[in-house]
Amino acid sequence: SQQGEEDPQALSIQEGENATMNCSYKTSINNLQWYRQNSGRGLVHLILIRSNEREKHSGRLRVTLDTSKKSSSLLITASRAADTASYFCATFSGGYQKVTFGTGTKLQVIP
Amino acid sequence: GAVVSQHPSRVICKSGTSVKIECRSLDFQATTMFWYRQFPKQSLMLMATSNEGSKATYEQGVEKDKFLINHASLTLSTLTVTSAHPEDSSFYICSATPSGILYEQYFGPGTRLTVT
């Protein structure tokens, strides 16, 4: 079952603007990861944040994690048309390495 | 490093036939591999966990006799969709975890299965 809920489900912005996507989950996690998927393609790993971390940066990406609220956010700054894709959060929990994906946010960046 | 490949990338088969999809870790050994299914405009759903040398563990609602998984080596897992039907048409993605490393999964590019 999917424990991650993401919002918004779809987001359309102009190139250069920032895009923020949120992910909520239900159970305790070891870490949370964000992935990008271009239409009909595989997943590209973007960033991993561990349960004891609160914020992490990677290039134009900024991820926050609030374990008390069981939520995470992904911020893409200065968006580009090439950022158009679906973005999924995925939580790793338990010793079994089971991964649960969120419902995804479809981002469209308009040139 | 940490590249996972899938073959084929696309396959079209007739209803009633079986299709095999391969998942390979190219530059690392993977004790554990995972198979996911993704319907259009939906998220990935874990189908099963494949452990090298043992039986796969299937998620609830996934028919193990229909989706046969074999993980015969540390670099190869196969998913066979038996007696495929149009409702099995989907995007199948595998992932692999490097042996001895927890909480890291590397995903393959996916296989688009269309059953006519």
C-alpha cells in the first residue's frame, strides 16, 4: 500500500520560478528519498535525507524533513523547462528495506 | 557506478503468452532486487522482493503463480508474466540493493509491456 501522499498532484509554473512539492507519510522511516520520472521512463534518484537530518541541499534542490509531522518537502529553485517531470517521494522503513512511494507530483515548467 | 539495466525496454505480446523481463545489476552485486509495477499516471506499487537463492516475497494481492520471479545470481533477477492478459499491460520497473548496503536502491529504466 502507498503510505506517501504528495501535494500538489500537479503543478504548473513559469521557467525561473521556484517549485515546492510536499510529501506526507504515515510510519517511522529510516530515510526518505526523492525521485524524478520523465514520462514513460525510469526513475532518477535526486536526493536522500536521513531520519536524523532536517534539511539537505543538492544544486538547485532543497529537501526538508520534519519527522514530528511525518512530512518532507522538495524545493526546486530557478526552475527550467527540463525540470518538467513527475516527482515522487519514497520512504525506506524497517529492517526489510521496504520502499513505499508517494502518489507523485506532476510538474510542468513553461518556457 | 550502480547501474541497473532491464531488458527488453518494450515488449508487445499476445494474450495468453508468457513474457520474461530481465533485471541486471551491471557493476555491483545485489542480494536483493525489487519489482514494481506502474499504471499510467500512477505511482509505483511494489510487487515483490526477490532474494538471491531463495523464493521471492510477494506483496498482498500479487499473484505469485502469474508473476514468476527468479533471482538465480547476484546480478540477475527475472520476472515472467505468465498467460498475460491485456490488464497486465503496464510499466514494470526493477530495483537492486547493493549487497551489504541498506536503504539504497538503484532503479532500472523500466519495461513497457503491452498485451494485445
